[in-house]
Amino acid sequence: MALSSPSSQNSFRLGLRGQLLLVFGLVFGLATLAAGSYQYRSLGHLLARADDERLHLRAAQFLTRVRLDPLLTLPLPDQANETMRLVFEEPGQPARELFRSARWPAADTAALPHPGMPGVELGGRRVVAVARLAAPPGPGADEALPSGRLTLWLAHPAAPLEAALARVRRTLWLGLLGSALLAALLAPLVAGIVLRPLRRMAAHARRIQQATDIAALPVPATGDEVQELAETLNQLLTRLRGQATAQANFLAAAAHELRTPLATLQTGLDVSGRDPALPPATRAALAGHDAELARLGRLVDDFLLVGRLGNATALPPTRRPVALDELLLDLADRELPRFRAAGRALTIQLPDEDLPANRLIVETDVDQLTTLLLNLLDNARKHARPGTGVQLKLLVLVGQPPVISLENELATPLGEHLAHLSTAWYQADPLAPGTGLGLWIAGRLAQALGLALELQEVQGSLRVLVGFP
């Protein structure tokens, strides 16, 4: 026997909105059905009672016109399909049937209603009974003392009553259908009103993911479980905010304390490495130590920047005009030795010389933009496919602001990892060098500068675009 997987079972589960719609529809439909059934029974009783009262009135009129002296004389029904039966009963004597219409319904006399009772339906006819005290039919019967009872049953077709009940049923069914349509229209509105506080909290939570600070969720003053949920989540966010602040402060403090001894060690190695009396092997070892200290210094700078960005204490940008082509050339000169040491080529492509110079000038913070581009270059140099280079381009299209493009071939396709590259501490390849902070720092700096940072995977290459406003 095949068992369904949990994923297939979850696919049949309704969401909260669907559950609210289903419950609202069921409650509204059942309430409408119950109310319609009650109304149908009530109207059925009213219509039957009105029909019985009308028939009782006619039967009473017929009974008052019955004469027993000297011979039985009685009026005949004057309406079509109306029939009657007349019976005289005395105590201790069998009942005498005095008259029966030809089309009287063939039914057991025990099923006939008694005088004063509601009418009953027999053979497709509605039957009622009326009675009065009387003497046996014959001469002097009208003046004699009553010794028995004269009972008259009057019947007419039940079709008109059934037709009236059928119209009531159609009306109620139409009302039920209209109620169902109204419920279908009102259910999304009611569900939207009920879920509006949850949607606000969800939207605020999404904004928290992109914000620099963890703000409190809006608390609806509903006095129900939704308000309790919002208050509980705010307590959790307060705790997370405190932990994040403590972590950022620790990183910033640790990085700040490490910068001075690292700078001292690197200076000492530089001075010692210039001593001409040192053997070549020692000088090479000191150069390697100096390179490691430089790498450690850059890592400490990243930690310090992470602490500032995570703690929302980064300095506001100081904007001034910057020539992008000159900035990229300067960065290429600074990074070229590292690319050569890694065995990678760095290619830079600038716009044509006949382009107006003002098209290459933007208002931005030079230091923060430099840090952003250095992190992008460092990421491309570390993660490019072995034996391939990195292309740095400055693109200027007609009628559009300049765009900096950085592209490197990938060792393995990124796929779903692409969406997470700008997350702090995330590494698509855990064995690759680095801490997973470069693209995250670049993203936060781009956000602070008002730049658009976009990551694309194009034909086996990672393309990073930095767009200016």
C-alpha cells in the first residue's frame, strides 16, 4: 500500500485565509439554511391553517343549512372538485352515513379528522370536519331534543396549497442561493479585515529584513490573540535587537583593539625585511609573514566595518564630485599586484575618449564607494574560475546614468545560491577563502549611498552591476 508523502499531504492543507473563508461560508450557509427551513415550516403551517380555516368556515355554513325535518335536506358544494360526507352518530348505535359525494376520497374512516382538529390530507385532498348536536333525521327532528351528533366532512383539492408551498420553497431556495453568493462576496472582505493586522506585521517583518535596525511590530488594539502575538513577537525582536547590538559592539571593539598591534607587527616586519644582512630565505619568510599580516589587517578592517554597519553607526556619506574613470584606474593600479600574485588578469574597459567628461562625474562618497568596489574586486579575485580573469567596465548608455560592471567566470554554477550571496557570512563554497562578508558589505554600502547593486549569473559568469541614480 502506497503512503502519501508529507509534502503531498501539506499541499491539501488550507491556509489561514482559506480556513476563514471556509468557516465563514459554512456558518453563513448553515445559518441561512436553518433560518430558511424554519421559515418554510412556519409559512407552511400558516398557509395550511389559513386553508383549513377557510374550509372550516364553508363546512360550518353547509352544516347550518342541513335540514333533518321531515326529510334530509342539505346543500351541495358549489365549488368545483369540492366534496363532502355527512354522518349521524348516536350513543350505542352504529353511525349512519347520510350523504357521500361521488368523488369522496377513498380512505379509512379512522383517518378522517375529528371536529375541531386541523385538516388532514387524504388522497390529494384537504379534509376538515365540523359537527353539531341533532336529533335523528325524520319528522319533528328540528324541534326534538338532540340525542346524537351530526358530523360533516368537507374536502377540496390540496393542489393549490401545494402550489403555494412550492412557490415558498422556490423563494427560499432563491434566497439561499442569494445568501450563498452574498457569503462568497463578503467572506473575502471579512477575511481581509480579520487578517489585516497579520498582513501589517508580515509587511513590517519583511521591511526589517532590509532595514538597518530591528523596529517593533505594530500592535493592533484588538484585545485578542492577534494583539498577544504582536506583543510576544515584539519581546522576541527586542531580545534579538539586544543580541545583535552586543555582537556588533563586540566585533567593532575587537577589531579596533586588533588594529594597533597588527599595524605594529607589520611595521616591524617591513623594517626587519629591509635589512641587507638577512639571508634570502629569512627575507622571503618575513615577506610571507608580512603578506599574512596584511591579509589579517584587511580582515580586521572588514570586521570593524561590519560592526559599524550592523550597529547602524556608520558615518553618513560625504558627497562630492568623483570622476569614475579616474577612480577605476586608481583601483586597478592598487589591486593589480594582488591579481598578478593570484595568477589572474584584471581587464579594465572605459568609455570612448570623445564622451563628455561630465557624463563620468557623479556625486558620491569617495571612501565608501572605494570600499564597495574593493570588496567586489576582492570577491571576484577569490572566486573566479582558475585560469580566468576579471573584467571591470564602466558603461555609459545614451540618456542613462553610468553603470560599473564587474564580471568573472564561475568555477561552478551558483543557481539558488545567487539569491543569498549578499547575506552576511554566507558562502556558496564553504571551502573557498574568505568570510562571506564582501558582498554583504558592498550591499550595505550601496544602500547607504543610494546605489543599485545587482547580481546576475550570465552564461557561467557572475556579473555585478553598480548603478548610479
